[in-house]
Amino acid sequence: MKVILAPDSFKGSLTAIEAAEAMAAGIRDVDPGIQTVLLPAADGGEGTMRSLVDATKGEYVSLSVEDPLGRPIEATYGILGDGETCAIEIAEASGLMRLMGYEKNPLVASSYGTGELIVHALDNGYRKFIIGLGGSATNDGGAGILQALGMRLLNKEGVELPKGGGGLEHIYSIDSGNWDARISKSEFLIASDVKNPFVGSEGASAIFGPQKGATPADVDSLDRNLHKFADAIERETGIALHSKEGAGAAGGAGGAFQAFFNCEMRQGIDVVLEAIGFERHAKDADLIITGEGKTDLQTLSGKTPFGIAKTAHREGKPVILISGAVDEESRDVLIPLFTEVHAIMDEYVSVEDAIANAFDHLRKKTKKVMESITEKGV
């Protein structure tokens, strides 16, 4: 019997690989002879890089770069098991996770550190990239990434702008004379589920600015600034980002990639499943188990278990969901997607206990599920 274990992270308690290992331990408790294939997954948000590296048995590269506020930090990118593909998350260097709550300020936060990660990977010979755009602290339209790669953003006097979304107020022209020529020889696959445009009532600033610390007045300023930036980009490239789908991802970084990089934007879970060879592994599997911290209606919008279930259905394989918690009001909608739906939390396991002892609880729950499965037969 071959079982694929493809959970996402259980946020706040287990990484995706730790969750997969807990599931594998539960299966061994039932029958050590059952073959398990660990394929930790993600949907393009935080944790995507680690899932890609862990699932493909790749490696990590760490270096000092700037955080969103320009302070030196140690950040990491991944090299997939193929030895050719570099995985970078904008959250790693330029994410909200790098800031305390009181430090959030999209007027000054910059994506420059993410650009530094790309430069380092280019220096090391990599030309194939997977970029995850979830969890950014920035609203600079990807300006910091561009600046790190040699692009100069100038005001009317020809003076280079400061980093951050606020500095774009004075954008007048773009000097690409020192733009890194290696970008044109590289391929970028952008993992993002965000469809929002660059500017406007559904744009980066209006929809995502508040969670990054923007006041209503800041949102108005940031949106005007991104509009000016989009105007400058259109003059430089002929590409109008203003209403372009997906350009608003990661505070507008999606737009920077669309305008200046040889890139393709795809749904995060699809990028991940393709990169880890999930469909190939699923073809001869007898059972697939997935899970996440909490499953609810949002799962249906492209979260990891939803993507896993779609592939399992295509391959005609049973798929079981084991999550930390399952929203009971969503259960009727989830049932058609999964052969079985299970939650760690119940009347005997509290939220605190489920988080504090997540590995043991997931192991025990998986063991219980597998005992039932082996009794019935897959």
C-alpha cells in the first residue's frame, strides 16, 4: 500500500514537513510496511519555499539582506532538488513576519531585500525562479525589487527616489540603463492567487494596505503613488499595469514582475504541485492524505487541500483530510471533495492543547484514521 502525505503547514504549530512526518509516524504505528511518500505542500503563501525544498529534497541558501525597513537580517531562499530552480518568497525578506505590529508602515516598507535575494541567486548561476508573493509588508509596487536589480527611479530633478511606497509620490522617470541584463535570460514562475489590479478601489493599496498598517489617508496616498508609478512604467515599457489582473499582488510587486520580467503568473497551489511532481506520484498511490491548520470555506478558494483534492479526483484516488480544526458550517460543502474529513480538535482536545501538542495529536489522529481504513480496505 502506498500513501501520499501532502499537508500544508499547521500555522502556529507545524511546518508542512513536520505535519507530513507526524502523519507518517501515525501510519507506521498501524503498519510499518505501508509505504509513505512525504510531499509537503503549500498554496503560494508563506511556507511555499520550504515546502518546495523539503518535498524535492533540495537545499537552502542564507545571506544578509535588508528587511522591509532597511535593517540587516538573515534571509533564506531555496534550491529545488533539480539543482536548477530557485524558490524565493517575498515574505522571507520583505514580509509582515519581519515586523512588530507597531512597525508596520507601507509608506516606508520596501521590497529591496527580495531583490537582493534574486541578485544573489543570479550571481550563483540560477536562471529559473519560482516566486511566492504572499505575506508582504510592502506597498511599493515592487519598486524595491527593481532598485536592487539596478533600476533607478527618478524624480523630476533626476534624483533617485527613497525606498518605500511613500517615495513613489515623486516618481517622474525610470532609468533602466543599469538594469541587470541576466533577468532577460531568466524564467520566473509567479505563484499568486491574487487577481487584484495595481490601483483603484480593488487595487493593492485599497484592499491590502490596511493590513500592512495603512490608515485611510495612507491608502489614498499609496494608491495615488502607485498610479504615478504605473504611468511611469507605461511610458518606459508600453505596459499599462493600472487595471492589469494580478498586478496588485504583494503590494504591487505582481505588477513589477509583469512589466519587467519574463514571467508567468499562476495559481499558487498549481505551481507547487507541478514543482513537486505531485501528479506523477499520485498515479500509483492507493491513498492521499492532506490537511492544514484550519479548514473552512476559504479552503475552496485555492488552498492546499483543495488543490490536492482536485488532483486526487482526476487520478481517481481516495483523499482524506485531517486538519487541526474543521469549520462545522463548511463541512457539508467539504464532504464532496474528500473521501473523509477529520479534525484534531474535538470535545476532548482544546485549541491550546491542539497547538501545543500538534505533532502527537496529528500522529494519533492519523493512526486512528488508518486503522479504520485498513479494516475497511481502500
